[in-house]
Amino acid sequence: MALVMVQGHLHDTLLSPAAKDGLFYQFQLFFHGSTAPGFLFASGFVAGLPRAPLSLRASLRRARRLLFVLGVGYALHMPSLSVWKTVLESTAAEKAHALSCNALHVIAVTQLFVLALQWVAGRRWVAVAGGLTLAVLAATPIVWASDLSRRLPLALGAYVDSQAAPSPFPLFPYAAFVLAGTVAGSALGRQEARTRARRALVWGLGLLAVGGALSLALRGRVDFWGPSPGYALIRLGGLLLLLLVVERLARHGGRGVSALALMGHETLLVYVLHLQILYGSMLWPSLVAPWAGRFGLLAADIGLFPTMVLVLFVAALGWHRLKARWPQAAKTVLSFLTVAFIWEFLTSPW
């Protein structure tokens, strides 16, 4: 999912308008639309694997990591490396973008909620999380139509929908994919392989059927490509079936799967680094800006995309080996970068 996401962002940045008008590009947009739900679902699946509730120490350790992810999400959106300039000189559009909710926000906030839910609900947390998944999906059309986000402070409204701020992944409905992932991780991830395959097949096909029926029932009343609960259920069903395919490939894929697994393990690095290369940030401009909108589809997929993947793989491999061989050094590097960024952000006047 991370690699398909990278391909989609590379297309958005580098393809020419003529290439984007092509039939094949329009066709693959359908699949790119499911990468973010897959990304969120996978993050939840991993979080749902350990038996819960976690110990207090493990819960605090995970909460700390999730708060770091949340901080990275906000850092990616800041218009400048100065809190004073951001607050006093940013335009309304820049402030809205700075507070908008992206994939990292959804993952961090939803998983922090799941941590609390596991402590409160105990062993019943899976059933409660499943019910909340359905509740979020059912409430999404109502929330989107209520104009609630505009009546809340911008920092909160940005999490509700995309009206108050240009949030690409607001909690309604995208928190449902993280919640559903945690349920799947707990209910399927610890099962024997045959049991897992059978349950995933049954639930996957069932969700596709229910989602299709619900989409037809809501046709003309709820936008299918937006807040439709039916479309979300179809996506979840497809992700469960995709899980079966990925597991089978992983058993017979050899070194290629190992490389993919490495990049999956270092997804945060892959996510942040590819955004820096393609879009830039407050620290530096996009590295590919001079070539934006100049490439055809074939050149992008055969030449540029493999190059991008190679760069991301080398970075992921280097960071992974550093953590494995010198874990304390890796923690020191990460702590230093975090403190240096926060210090500069809080003290720099411009």
C-alpha cells in the first residue's frame, strides 16, 4: 500500500496534463483511492495483534510513539519553522492546511483511543471497536451534512470533515479503517492459517455484498465516492481479500517479499521521505519541482518510480540496520532531531 501510495503521489507531481487525461491513468485512480484506507487498515491490523490490554509500561511506550507520529503529522504541514511566524503571519489558508488531518493524524489519534478503549473495556474491546467502526461509518453522511466542523475550533473541526480545513483524511470515515484493522488484527492475526483464511474470505465477501447492497439503497442520497458507508464497507471487504493474497505471496515470494517487508516495517520513514522528495516542506523545496508536469505515464512508471523505490529502500535499510545494531544510537539520533526541531520551532523569530 505504501508503494502504491508513492506511485500515486509521483503521478500527481510529475505527469503531464496529457498523461493524466489518458484512459489508463483514469482507470488506475480507482485503485489509488484505496491505498489510504489500506494504509490505515494495515496500521490498525498491526496494533491489534498483541493481546490486550497491554501492560502499563507497554501502553505508555506505544502512546509515546503515537504522540511522536502525531507530531510528525503536524510538522509536515507547518508553513514555516517558527511558531511565531506561523501564528502571526500565516494566511487563513496556511493555518487551515497546518491543522488539517492527514493519515498520520488519523492513525495516531485513533490508536490512542484504542489504547484507552482496551483499558476501559478489557477483553470486550474487540466487540466494542467493531461496533464503533459501524457507528463511525453510519454517522459519516450525517456529520458531513451537519456543518459541524465549521462550528468547532479549527484545530478540532479539521478532524471532523474536509470543510473547515482541507483535511484529506478526516476521522469520519477514515478512523473506521483503523478501528476495523485493529479488530481484524485481533480476530484474525492470531488465528491458525487455515482458520484465518476461511474467516477472512467469509468476512471479505460478506462485506462486499453488504456494501454493494447498501450503496444501491443509498444511491442518489449519499455520494458513493465520498461519505457513503456502502463504499467504505466495499473497501474493507476488498482489503480482507487482499490480505489473503498478500499472505500467500509472502509464503512463496522469497527475497522480493523480504524487501517489501522491510519497507513496510519502516513505513513512517518511507511516508515522510517520499513527501519531502516530491512536495518539499518548510525546510526545503521539492527536489523534483523543475520536472513537475513534464513526464508521460510510461517514463514515470518505468524510469522514475523504480528510482524512487530504490532511494526509499536504501534509506529504510540503513535506518533499520542502525536500529538493529546500535539501538541506543538510533534513539539518540531521533531524540536529538526531535529536540532540535522543537527548539528551533519555538525560538526562531522567522
